[in-house]
Amino acid sequence: MDNERKILAIAKRTIQIEAETLNALQAGIDSEFVACVNAIYDAKGRVVVTGIGKSALVGQKIVATLNSTGTPALFMHAADAIHGDLGMIQSDDMVLCLSKSGETAEVKVLVPLVKNIGNALIAMVSNRDSYLGQHADYVLHTPVSQEADPNNLAPTASTAAQMAMGDAVATALLALRGFSPIDFAQFHPGGTLGKQLYLRVCDLYAQNEKPAVKTTDNIRQTIVEMTSKRLGMTAVLDETGRLAGIITDGDLRRMLETETEVAHLIASDIMTADPKTIASEALAVKALEMMRAHSITTLVVADAGQYLGVIHLHDLIREGLV
């Protein structure tokens, strides 16, 4: 039990310290932050992010976030930079250097090299008065009063602050660029997030059978159509070929519960008129929302009453949307 209390206390203390650090970080979102974001937005080149140790790992995440939200960026390790990787930097690039202390040996070597090349330098630093802070063109201040670990040594609160500041820069740039969900989808075509933003019903329904009967077809014809197409339903079309209704397995069961003689029945007797439909150009995630809202597993795809096919819950599961 003592170990349990100790673990809970340390975990809660860690989260509390990091939360307090992030709250204090808001004070650094000021006119200096605005000037930095505007400079990146106006730059013709990329953002070259660099750092050492844990700051380097955070820098890689910031690069990924910038690239995925419309701001070209690349990562350059500070130690490798002074051994040849400076060649990655182009004349129009801005360099963002992450360092808690701003006094790391590799950073102190790198800073004058970047300045000599002529690139604008952004410091993301806890200590404004550090070497890095004093020599940067822009400062993203990430103040940290203490790390979250019991020894006040391991980068915890400081890396949380860097991560949050990087996100603040990326989202501010996203807003300035008018980066839309469609733009986001273009950069994330293979993931679930991307599919939610670009995958459409028309991309899926054509893979399925297209069960259909006429309003005047008898019960035998209806059951054969439903079982042969194996979707647990069939569309019902009127004499002009337009969608009149739908018959599902549930409709058949309810019919058998209430009718003793079924041979005389036709499709129009048991169909559900005005079924739930979805347009072919609708997003697939919209189909999922409708299925969940109405507790159904299939939707009829129809444009202006013209029956096109069926989308099934399994289609959405296969695409990773569920």
C-alpha cells in the first residue's frame, strides 16, 4: 500500500507541475510571439528545427506537426550540424533552435555559424539571458521553474513546455494560411484522420451488390433477391425505377410475426417507405454517423431519388473509420 500511495503521489505531482508550467507558458504568448509567427509566415524558405538531447526529440515532433499543417520544415540535429549538416540550410530558411538552458556546448558552437550564413534564428529557450537567447533574432520563451521529476533533473516540464509552444506556433501558422480540413486530408491520405476528411460514399458502395425488387414483386422474389445479394436488405423500386422503399431482414421477421398467410404479399406490402438514404458524394464518416444515430448497419445510396447502391457498416470498418 505504501508503494501505491507513493506512485500515485509522484504521478499526480508530475502532472501538477507540468500543468502549472503550461499555464505559466501563456505569459510568453505576446507581441514577441506574434512577430516570430509572422516572420515564419512571410519567409520564403523552410523552418529548420534543431536541438540536442531531449530537445532534439521534441524538435522532430515540431517538424512533423509543421509539415502536416502546411508549414515546410525539416530537422537538423545540432551535433550533426557542426559536422556537415549545415549544408541542409538554404538561404531563405529560418532556424529554430530548442534548448532549455541556451548554454549547451553544441548550441553555442552552432549559433554563430547560423548567424554567419545569414539565416534568421529563433530561440525556444527557458533562459532569455542565455547565450542562445541573447543571440537570437526571435525568442519563444518557455520558462520552467522546476522539472517534474523528484530530483529536478530529467527534462519533463521543460519538454512539455517546448511541445506546447511548438503546437502554438504550428496552429497559429495554420490559421494564418487558412489551412482547411481538405488541406489536412491531402497531407494525411493514408490515415484514419485523412479518410474521415476525404473518403466518400461513392468510393465504397460500388464494391457491393445492388439488391433491388419492384413494388409488385412477390414475397418469394423478394427473399431470393435479399439472400442472393447477401446484404440483409433490398431496395424497392417503383414502376419508373425510382426508390420507393426498403425491405430488411427485420421487416421480414416482423411480417412473419403478424401474418399467417404470406403467399399473396408483394414487396410494397412489407417495405418501409422513405428509407434513410445518403448521397453518393457524402463523406463516408457521415454515413457512419447516420448508422449510429439510427442503429442500422446499411444505408441506401441515392441521388435525387435515383437508387445507386448500398453502403454497409462493414465497408466503414474495413476502411478503419470505426
